[in-house]
Amino acid sequence: MSDFISKLIKEEFLRQELTINLIASENYAPQNVLDATGSVLTNKYAEGYPGKRYYGGCEIVDKVENYAITQGKKLFSCEHINVQPHSGSSANFAVYLSVLKPGDTILGMDLSCGGHLTHGHKVNFSGKIFNFIPYHVSPETEQLDYDEIEILANQHQPKMIVAGASAYSRTIDFKRLYDIAQKNHALLFIDIAHIAGLIAADIHPSPMPYADFVSSTTHKTLRGPRGGIIMSKLDHAQKLDKAVMPGSQGGPLMHVIAAKAVAFDNALTPEFKSYQEQVVKNSKTMCQEFKNLGYKIVSGDTDNHLFLIDLRNKNISGKEVEKLLEQSGIILNSNSIPFDPTPPTVTSGIRIGTPAVTTRGFKEKEVLQVVHLIDEAIKNKLDTNFAQKLKVEVQDLCKRFKIY
Ligand code: DSN
């Protein structure tokens, strides 16, 4: 390996070991996932699907992909799964491509309310190709406004309703969405990228009985390699597979597909269920302690692995808190809050997630300590030496809970 890159990988390894990661979409892949991702399977071209490839020499990668399919179906109790999408965005693109035409109407959650770029934002392919109608959270409860979704569905008669979020802390009512979709003859597409691990462990209800399509990434709560997957009803299987390859991708990343299979195996263990339970316990514990300290939580609570803090009563922006905490080694992201009066480069909020710290072994005691470190940093934002003092405490904590 080039000395330069090797040095940077070591530096990144140390950065990860010595900082507290509260980015809700990140995690630490276990060694068996890293091993599969770094394997010789990276060398193999295998365009097509098992048994129907456009290259010779695919007998072993066929077994790899078939195994990933079997384990993925077992994990999510789905009728069909495609394990080839390179990412969550590629997965979502393929879903739209499989059954929709440019210009078709889709209902999607507004990004500023917690949705995702690929759910219809105007700068994204989704918003450019399709006629997205955004739905929102209720300004009062800051929870999904299912009544609004129903009204919009009646009014616009969409071909599809897409739901799922990247910054939403409450349980999503898939049955209600299904009923709305059914009444309006719309397809239902649920993006579970954030909550896939919780669903796999039966901690969040599964959309599988209701949705036509379910997409996910594999590297967030699911703790696998970076990548995407799509589950669907059997009726849509053929169109979906065509939309992935040749519709939108070429050769699959066989090393990543192998790592997805390893991650599915990991997720089928009792330890994984306990891990997900602790993820949610840690999230609820942090959320309650922030409330005790006078912080305002968007929607008032959390049911899952993350929550958002509305910082307006603390007179500091999300971006300022992100930068302030980074100096001490606490890593999180600034995040818009619903109907945020500030631009996305500033934001009035932060997003806090517990999947990564839980993987390294933090339990209630440690996450409570983290809440107080954050609160102290915010209270002492004008003291330029404070960040360095805090950094010592952060590193002490990290050294007691090694990642690898
Ligand atoms: N970028 C991811 C997140 O942070 O939630 C969504 O894809």
C-alpha cells in the first residue's frame, strides 16, 4: 500500500478509536465484515444474477450471492431481495425505475422534516425526474402528520408513496401508510436505511407485510458493509432486478455482497438483538437526561436509535455545536429541525444517534457521562481552553472501550 494512504488509514483508525461517535447513520463494522470486504472477491466481475451471468468463472460468487439472498430473506422475512445495490441512493433509484415513468407523481417526506434527498428533494435526481409532493410532520407534535398524507394522497392520486427517514425519532405507522396507499391505488415504498437493524431485531415494527418495496443501506444500525439492498413483493421481483441490472448498475461488488451475507448472519444472532435493545435504551437514556437539563427534543421523545435537539432556547446553532464538540472529540452532525428558520448550513438542531457508541460497549452510565460532557461544552462555549480539558475526559472514556 502507498505509504501515504497507509499512514492516513492508521490516522483514521486512531481518530475512530479516540473519539465518541454520535452520528446516527454510522457504526463500526465487525472484523468479519471488514475481512469479507477486503477479500479477493473484489477481483471478480459478475454482471447478471446467480446462474445467469455475462462472465465465466462465476461458480463461487454465485454461491456467495445466493447465500446473501437466503440469509437476507430469512432476516427480513421478505418474498424477494436484491443484494446488489451499491448504496441506499442506488437502491432507491432502482425502485423508482422499476415501476414508474418520468413525471409520475410520488408523495415523499420533506427533507427538512427528516426525510432523505432521494425522497424528492429538488436538487436530487428524484426531484428532477419525478413530480414529488412533499408531506410534513405536524408543526404542533413534530410527528408524522398522517392526516396530511391522506389528504395529499386523495388530492394528487400519486403512483407511489415513499416513507422512511434519516432524522425522525418516532415509530413509523406502516399500517396507516398502507391503508392510505391502498385507498388511493398507490404503491407503498418504505426506506428503512436508518432503522433496518431495529427491524431485523424486532424492536421496530416491520413494513414487510405492507410495502411493495423496502430499501435499506447495510452499514447503519445493521452494522454491515457500506451498501444497499431492496426487498419487494414477489410480483415486483422481475422488474426490480432488471431495474438494478442492467437498468442502473453494471457489475455487482461481490466482496461487498459477501460482507452483506456476513452481516445478515451476525444479525440473526441473539447478541444482535441485545445490541439493538441497548441502542434504544441508550438513546432513550440520553434523550431523557437532555430533557432534565432543559434541552428541547424534537417531537418530545425518541422510540429509536436517534433524536434531534432543538437548540433555539440555548442560543447556539447546530453548526456551532458540531464544531465546538469536534474540538473535544465528540462527533455528531448539525441537523435542520422541522420548519427550521435557518439554512441547512447553519441549522437550529443537532442529531444524536447511539448505534456506534453502543457497538463499542457504552451502556447507560457512559451515555449519561456523554450527555454531561456535551452540556458542559455548550455552557463553556466561550472558554477556549475548555475543549482541551474535555478532550482528555473523552479520550479516557474511549480508551476504556476499544472498538477493535
Ligand atoms: N447520510 C445519511 C444520514 O446521515 O442519515 C442518510 O443517507
